[in-house]
Amino acid sequence: MPDLSLKDKVAIVTGGSGDIGGAITRKLAEQGATTIATYVGNEKAAIELVQSIQDKGGDARAVQMDQRSPESINLLIETVHKTEGSLDILINNAAWNIGIPFPQLDALTPEIWDRVLETNVRGPFLLARAGEEMLKAGRGGHIVNISSAGGISPGSSSIAYSSSKAALNHLTRCLAVAMAPKVSVNCIAPGLVENTRMAQRLPEKVAEGARRQAVLGLVGQPEDIAEQAFSFITSRSVTGQTIVIDGGMPGAMR
Ligand SMILES: NC(=O)c1ccc[n+]([C@@H]2O[C@H](COP(=O)([O-])OP(=O)(O)OC[C@H]3O[C@@H](n4cnc5c(N)ncnc54)[C@H](OP(=O)(O)O)[C@@H]3O)[C@@H](O)[C@H]2O)c1
């Protein structure tokens, strides 16, 4: 039987200050985990999240981390090692994007390309690398990467974002092999997630179109992503998988 309790487990949720990261942090804290929610610039959102969890009796703290910086990643892991002594769960949720329509190749400069790939692919790899020793210790650990349906079908905020998420899907499989048998590595690829700032920046007709195309007639909510993350980290026998959460877009069904 899988162990469903997260009591005594330590979890890092990168981008906990964001909408989906916040929902995942709340879910893991509700289940008893000590949660470390990272932010890069939005300290206020991270502090508010942590406060709301603590108010309900949960265990959470906020730590600043820029995943473009290997030093910052190492500092986060050293801090967790010093303060908690262990790490069981790494949720690689943080990402960066900018809207550049696919046909505008000239607008996608080398600098933007590098920033997107550095944040969305190299960051999750360096976090797994830095956390490896603690994740492999004890009963073993779990990594969940948050990718995007844009990493499966060619469509999203930019070619760089779509490519970065496709790379993250494959990094999931590579790390599942590399970190077995002590660590499971899985991935969630959301389509449009409602009630997020990222989704709210899109014109309403895009959200409407997404709901129309989805065979279930709805798209995901942040809590749906959190439930799936919880399912992955309480599973004993699933690794190397990417699951799409988008209400069922025929184009992303594989
Ligand atoms: N929302 C959607 O519709 C949707 C759809 C598909 C996939 N996703 C994926 O779901 C994940 C979360 O998305 P979201 O909607 O919750 O986004 P969000 O609200 O914009 O949050 C992004 C998070 O990433 C952090 N971040 C950005 N750059 C960083 C860096 N260099 N180092 C460390 N952290 C950094 C941000 O920190 P600060 O708050 O401090 O800036 C924030 O916590 C992302 O991986 C995204 O690609 C979202």
C-alpha cells in the first residue's frame, strides 16, 4: 500500500509564490509536510502564502531562490539541509515565459531564448542535481516537474517556452532512469490553468476556445495540478511519466 501521509516529510516547491506553486504548497502542507516555498522576487506573495498555511496549523517557510543561478540553487539546498536535515519531495514548478507569437522568429532573441531555457530546463536539472543526495537518503524521494501541454503540441506563449517544456518532459524520463530506484521523477503538463495570472493575461476568447475544444468542457484549476502532484508523490510504482491536465484536448492525447 502506498504511504499517503506526508507527516515528517520535507518538500521544496519552487515558485511557491505563484498561483500553481501556491496551490501545491497548500496541498502538501495540508497533508502534513514541512513545505519550503521559493520565490525569486515576489516576497510578499510568498510570505502571505506561508502565513496562511501557518494560520491553519501547517508548517511552511519562504526562501528566496533564483534558479537561473547555480549558486542560489546550491544555497537553497544547503539551507534545507541545515534547517530540516532531509528532503523528500522536490516540486520543480517555477518557470518564466514571455508572449512572442510563433511566426515572429526575429522577436525571439538569443537572450530571451537563453533566459527561458535556463529557467525552465537547466534550473530543474540543477535543483535535482543539488538535491540528489538528500532525495536518495532514507525512504527515497520524489520529483515532480511542472511542464506544459505546449511541450507536447507546438503552441504556447513562445517557441522557446514550448521547446523548454518539451525538454523538461524528456528530462523527466532521463532523470527517472538516472535517479532510480530511490527517486521517482514524474511530470505534469497543464494546458490552460484557470484562475492563474498567466491565464488571465490571455484574451477571454482564448480561454473560451480552450474550454470548447476540451472534451470534458472545462480546463484545469491550480488545485487539479496540486492533486496530481500529490498522487505522484504518494505512488510507489510510477516514474518517468508525463500526464496532461487540460480537460482533454484531442491534440494533446497520446
Ligand atoms: N498558468 C497556466 O495556465 C499554466 C499552463 C501550463 C503550464 N504552466 C506551468 O505551471 C507552472 C506555474 O505556473 P503559474 O501559472 O503558477 O505561474 P506564475 O504564477 O507566474 O508563477 C511563476 C513562479 O515562478 C517563479 N520564478 C520565475 N522565474 C524564476 C527564477 N528565475 N527562479 C526561481 N523562480 C522563478 C516566480 O517567482 P516570483 O513570484 O517571485 O516572481 C513564481 O513563483 C510553470 O511551470 C508554468 O510554466 C502554467
